[in-house]
Amino acid sequence: MAPWRPQTKVYSMLQLSVVVPVFNERDNIPPLLAEIAAALRGKIAFEIVYVDDESSDDSVAVLAAEKPNYPELRVVRHLTRSGQSTAVWNGVRAARAPWIATLDGDGQNDPADIPKLLAARDGAPKDVRLFAGWRTTRRDSFNKRISSKIANAVRSRMLRDDTPDTGCGLKLFEREVFLRLPYFDHMHRYLPALVKRAGFKSTSVPVGHRPRTAGTSKYGMLDRLWVGIADLRGVAWLMRRGKVTQVEEI
């Protein structure tokens, strides 16, 4: 079998690629696909790129069964489990549109908020390249809300990324800018800081948040805490070493 190579050509008629990473989310796939289509069909030329992180359930079979119903749907499958950041990264690499919207595959992000992010983009200065969802009302367990609140406070203090909620899976960003960012595991949690390091700006847009109705959460409080500490130190180092130089050709 030939090795998979990401799609590198950007199709001019496509305006948006919706990237959805999934791991064992078979029951959330059909309703989320329906909501994405309802939110975007007739409004923008788009595609949907699902990236399966070697699910142990039949998520891939469910996605394959849905393809005839959604001509916009493409499916990328990891052959080894690699985590959410790698799934997002490979989805962006495979995407064919100049702008990317990301959604968590658990259905807690509402696709109906994607047009809100697009409207924010259309009214923003050109140097704003990331529009991050801000879950003003969380629909999670108490432990998850507390761990996220602590993590956001510590991250904001260390990185000064001016973002109240980096953990929201709903984001809109320019593909070209994302592909310039340093890739590492868990990078999806630090996109505002990384975009700032690259010389651009981000803005937060209030969005909805819904309780999970199927499947189980893949992260626990201790997982986020210990991994987050190591990641913060690494991203802080990157921020200190980053340098953006304006150039011109004469």
C-alpha cells in the first residue's frame, strides 16, 4: 500500500474545510454531520474532513456509510493512535480550502455557531487569523469545569495570550497560518499563543456549549493537569524564542 500523502492543492471554489477529529464517537457522527450540513449548505462552499484516530469501535464504518448522504464528506484514518492534535494537524493538511473550522467530534460544539465565526472574520482586521470559540456557559461535569478554569487561569498568566477559553474545540483559522506553526502533541490547546508568536492576532467569540449525549469523555482531570504543566513550559519557551521580522523585496 502506498503511503498516505496529504492534499496540498487548495481548491479555489472551496471556501471552508470543517475538520472533525474523532476517537470512538460512532453514535455522535450521524447527528453532527446533519447539523454541519444544515448550518452550511447554501451559505458557503465547504467540505467536511473527519479524521479517525484509530477508533476501536466502528466509527470508520459509520463514516463510510454516511458518505453517500454527504458529498462534502471526506474521511482520513490514522493507522496508529496519535491523539487529538495530530488528528487536527492531519485534517488541516488534507483540507482543500483556505480557511478551517474545527469541531470536537463529541457533539458538544454546535455547528450552528460556525456562521457566527465566519461573520466575525468578515468584520475583523486582516491581521486577525484565529477566531476562537468561547464557551461562556459550560455544560460539563463540575470536575471538568474546575480543571478547565484552573488551566485557563495558569495558561493566561504564563503565556499572556489574551484568550479566556483555549479548550473550546470550535475554532476558525487560516490554513496557511496554521501550517506555519510548530507542531507538537497537544498543540491544539495553545493555538492563540502560537498564532501570536507567528505575528498574528486572535479574537474570542462567544459560542454555545452542549452536554454530551453519547459516548464518554476521553480525558480526566489528572491527565489535563500533568500534561498541561509540561506543555506550558514548552510553549512558554517557544514564546520567548519566537521572533517575527518584517521584510521587503527591493
